Amino acid sequence: MNAQLYPDLVVNGELVPHSVVANEAQNHPAPSGKPGIAWRQAANAVAMRTLLLQEARQRGIRAEPAEVGPGRFETGEEALIRGLLDAEVEVSAPTEDDIRREWARDPGRFRSPPLWEVSHILCACDPRNENERVAARARAAGLLARVAEDPGRFARLASAHSDCGSKSSGGTLGQLGPGDTVPEFEAALRKMKEGEISSKPVLTRHGWHVIRMDAIAEGAVLPFGTVRSKIAEAMEKAAWARNARAFADRLVASAQISGAELGRRAPGEKS
């Protein structure tokens, strides 16, 4: 991406180096052949960050970097922005009536985790090894084709060809819930219907899988008392996000910015 093709980013008289926007652009994927979209998204993000930092420094905000994960700490700039938002953005806890109304709007949203009864055939490989990956996929596709011709052969084919220990039980994995398997496998399960066989092999870190969804037990609707605290927490987070956005909008409205499009989306950007 040639940064010199894009306008300078200036926020309240502060010139932001092109290199800062270029580094940020790496975090904003864009359609092939349209690097300008990534640049505009990055310029908007950097402009907003610059505005917040200017405001934090003007107010004399001081904040020590907090630990955000084991051995991982905020940068100094992230700490400043957090300190500013902590000082500016306030939310009130939702009332009991508000929480109950939010629950009553659609109690079906709040369920216990589902259970999936699953069988599979694994064609093991190291996905990082292209030759292994391609060969295993071809084997899995061949097995899937045989299953599609006669679904009743699934257990026999699993017993004969699967690279998983479940082959001894015809590929049956038993009941699985969220978090019981690798994320790639779980993502496939969440899209499947009861009795369905995966339309194409599914790749995970273990190899390619032909999956059969034997049964689904949908989670039961949870009573209000069980989910009350989660609803209240979600409502507070949503209110905080709205207030933070309103604060940012006020900063934008009173700022002088060129080289960014804060307040409106650039073509191709998502809201």
C-alpha cells in the first residue's frame, strides 16, 4: 500500500504520520484490489484514538497500564484512553423492572447449553502440511460420497476407515456440549440439523471429518432468577457502550479533522 497516495491525517492541528495509519491498516481487511477501504477504516480508527488521547492529555488523566491477560499489559496510550473513559462515561445499574422487561421480551433467548449426539469419520493429517492435508481431504471426500450413496453404511465405514478411537463404536462420540470439542468442530455442529450429514469434509487441527448429527437436545429455557445477573450485566455493558459512543461523537463534533471520515462510513465499510 503506497501511503503517499492518501491524504495526510490531521486531528486538531496534529499531523499523524502516514506510518501510524499504515500500521493500523493491517488490522482492517479489505476486498482484494481495494486497499483504499482498509486505509480509510484505519484513518478513522487512528483519528478517533488521537482525539481520545488529546482529550486525556488535556485533562491531565493519569492511568497505569493494567494487566489484560497473563503477562500482558495495556500500552501507555491504551491506559490513558481507559482512564479518560472511566472518568467520563457513567452508567446507572438497570432497575429490577428494566431487567425483568428485558427478560420477558423473549425468554427463549436464555437457554441452558444444547447437547449434540454426534458420530464422525476422521481422516487424520497435519493441516500445516499441504501434501498431508490434500491427501486426507481427498480420502474424506471419497468416504463422504460413499456415505451419501448409502447413509446406513456410516458406522461400517467409520469402523473400517476412521483414524479416531471412536472407530471401535462405529464413529460414535456420544453426547457433546459447548466447549467439549475443538472450536472448528463445534462451529460445524452448530450449523447442522438432526439427522444431517456434513455436506463436505470439515477441517480441524486433527484432520478432516465426515460428521453425522445423530440427535440434538435443545437447551431448556432458563427461569428469570437464573439469568437475572447476566441480563443486568449485559444491559450495563450496552448502556456503557452507548454513552461512550455519545462521548466520542461529542469530541468529533467539536474537532477539526482532515484525512478521515469520522461520523460517516466510507464506501464498503460495515457498521
